[in-house]
Amino acid sequence: MHRLKAIALATSEIARPLPLSHASAAAMLGLPLLKPDLARVHVTTGLPGGGSVGTVRHLHPAPLDPAELRTIDGLVVTSLERTAIDVATMGDFAQAFTAFDQALRLGADRDQMAEMLAARRRRGGKVARVALTSATGQAESVGESWSCAQIVDARFPTPRQQHRIRVASGSTYVTDFDWEWLVVGEFDGLIKYGRLRRPGESIADAVIREKLREDEIRDTGPRVVRWTWNDLERDAFIPRLHRRLAPLGLVAA
């Protein structure tokens, strides 16, 4: 929906021909974000001053290098790297981490983003630099990236991500997270179940199959901990994970 809104504004006769940026560029680039600001269409002026926030458009004052621009469907947007930087420097740690994590998953250049950040002296740069250093690009969803951000923020050990394991039945499964194969962590989201659903299969069928998968993983030895978007929202995830990691000496009791 926001992509259509951005296209409509960018192609309207009254709109100034400015590059789409921030959450609007992310929508055009297919970059998933954590709680993006979609109330207005975001554009960047290319100038150091003169920004404004209207009912429809958020005009961001910032210099633009031509190398940081791309054309998508005939519209000029900020590049994947520049978009992640813009979003990260305006959000909190979790939003910054998610922007970088998902950008890296889509093929963004980490070194280029680090150079762009180093050249900035704006608010949010310090948080963004920590987030970029911590991001791996391995999370397959915003929920997984947000989970990673909370793990980093809690200073828990870094988990292995997307590890393949062959179980007794001969099946091979990929886990979201694991800590030395002593604890396996799985983020549950409806989008995930929709992605895993086979042709002709309902989400309920996919959930049942996922539970059977968990039983087979558990039979190989690790403890399994699951959490949802709601757990991330209400700060219930880290305490739950701590209860699994602490008895094994992976975090302080």
C-alpha cells in the first residue's frame, strides 16, 4: 500500500522530482523494516537544510551523492545502502539493526555502509554503527532480526543462525538460532508459516507439521525455545530465553 502511495506522489504533477528515501525507498526496494514510518511519503532534498513535514510528504534535508541513487519503475530512489543508513540513523537500536540485517540479506555492501556512516556526524550515528557491526544478514524475517537485536542488546552469546541439521528420519531441517546445539531458538510468525505452507495445505496444517519438526529436533538433544511477535513486543522474549540458557552456563544465572 505504501509503495503505491509513494508512486502516486512521485508521479503526480504537483510533486517536486525528488528521490524517494527512508521507508518509502525501502518499500520500493523490497527492504523489510521494523515498525516503519508509513504515515507520509519520504523524499530527500539533496540539500543540507530546508526540510519539512506535511500531511502527505516528509521532506528530509540531506546531501545526496548521485552514486547513492537508483531508478526503479521509472522512479528515482535512494540505494539499498543509503536507505538502510537513513532508516537506521532515525530509529532506535532494534530498528537500526533490522534495517541493516535485512539490507545485508538482500545483498547490501557492509563496507560501503560503514564508510557512509563514518562520514556522517548526525544524531543516531553511534547507535547505527553498533547495529551495523552486530548485524549478520542471516535473519529471514523482520521478526528474526528483531529477535537478534534483543539478543545483542541483552549481551547474550551470539547464536548460530540458519543451521542445517539431519534428524533420525533422514529429514534435514534449518533452525532459526542455536547456541552450541544445547538450545535451539525458533521465532514463530504467521508470515513464516505462510511461507512454509505447501500447496493445498492450510496454515493449521503447517503449524502441526512444524510441531512434529520440533519434536524431531528435540530428539537430537537440544532444548527448544519458541517465541512470537507478541513476546518481542512485551519484552517477554529475553527472560524466556534466559531461563533456557542460564542452567547450561551459557549466560549468568
